Amino acid sequence: MRSALRRPLTLRPEDLDLGARGFRLADPAVAPVLDSVVAAFASGYNGMLSRDPAELGIERLSARVRGFAYEGAAMSAVILDLVTLGGGRRLRELDRATGGRYVHLLLVGAGWAYARLRLRPWRGVRFGPPVLRWLAWDGWGFHQAFFHPVKVFGNGWIEARVPDDCRSIRDQGAGRALWFYAGAEPARVAEVIGGLPAGRRADLWAGIGLAAAYTGAQSPEALNRLVTAGEGYAAALAQGAAFAAKAHLLSGIVTDETASAVKILTGVDVPAAARWTDDALAALDGRPDTPETYEAWRAGVRHAWASALGEVTR
């Protein structure tokens, strides 16, 4: 079955090529980083179509891009699980193969799969810790913005099948895709977000903070310009960067570029920012596993940032 599905499901290089998709050309110092992220995602995705999780070889990739490769692998694992009625077996196997170190990326990759198949998470499979599993809607938003950027960023399109209580999560994912669409250029990011409804901007800035910190693609000077461009949304930027800090810390890999980005966007180091996410999640123990609780988690991270930095949250 896997062999029969491999060819129609394979992602070709041109499917993900940033220039071919009409994305803004990034600065020469930044473009190779963004391109390497896309290449790693495709490698993980295509690899999972033909190999078992333990045979993917992702650990041989650069530490900087491994998370993206596992995100891609999760996407194809979930597609295979859904079309073969696998009940989430491949995604659970992938999680076990990584020792649970990439659960955030696997959940986001699962969201890509659901968007690809035009299904709402979590039809047919259950995976991930309570609250965190809503990150699948973040992955959904990234997929939609990546493959339909003009509709999402130019026309403000949101899919009718996204429930109202998941739209903020979806927009955080769209914000992550915007980092790539804008070539990681702060002025372009601000321009695009400024053209969308005010009520959606904080979620998009949160996605920008997450992508900027997780990719580590930009220089400290550019990240300081990003903070200035996102004036009024510093709490959202910090929340996204804190999510990236936790994901990197859990993986056991924190690059110098990510450490620098987290410090600029949150004002604290990676362990401290990651602790905000842990403490905010622990404070919700006993709450129902709903999108509202996920949003309370994000709000808790913003509150922690405000308390640490003496800022007013937004």
C-alpha cells in the first residue's frame, strides 16, 4: 500500500520552492537558511513515504533543521494513517522513534496532513498530550498560507471549515508561514499584517515570533527591527518565541542563532522562556482539553513575559 501511494503523494522540489511560489526573495544571508528548512521538511516528508521512522536518517541532518524534517515526516505519516485507516499508528511510531523530543513539531506536521486532505483535526486519529494537540490547527494554518499565500495574506481568507474557536490557532500558523512569504524581512512582515483585520494581528505576530526564533534565520540587527516593526505586539512576539524555546529545549538542540533570537524577542534566555510555557500549562491542570484552554495557555505565557519584563500585555 505504501509503495502504491508513494508516487502520487511525493512532494516535488518545485512544490515547495519559495521563489517558484512567489515568495519574497530573502536577503542573500538569509535565503540559504530558509531554503534549507524547506529542503529538510521535504526530505522528512518524502522519506516517511517509503521508510520506517527508525530508518529516516534525520539525525544525520544539520541540527538546525532536524525539527523541520520531523515536521515533514509527521505530515506524511498522518496522511498514510488516514488514507489506510491506520489509526495513528505511524505517527505514534514516529514519536517513539524520537523519544518524544519533537512532539510539538509532530503535532504541527499532523495539521499539514489534515489541511492537505481537507479534514478537520482530529478525525480518525488521536495523538499528543492534552492542550498541545491543538497545535495541529497551527500546522493547518501554515499549510494554507504556504500554498495559498495570496488568498490568505492578500484577501484575508479563512477556511469555512475552521471552527471559530480554532481560528486564532490557525492564524498563529499562518503567521509562521508569513515569515517565509516575507523573506524574513521585518518591514514586509509588518506591511502584510497591517493589511489584515486588527483582531487577527496578535495571532499573526505570535506566529512570526515562533518562526523567527525557531529558524534562527535573521541577524540580531534584523530581529531588533522586527521588535520595532511589531510595536504594540511585543507580548505576542514573546509568546511565539517562548514556544520555539520550549520546542528547541525539548529536542536537546539549541543553536546559537535561536538562543540569540529568543533573548531579543523575550528578554530572557531559552530555559527561562521555555519555563514560562511549562508553568502556564501546569496552571491549567484539570481544565478541559479545548481550544479555549489552549488560548488560556498562550495568555499565561504572555502574562509570564509581562511579569518578568514589567510590560503591559496585549
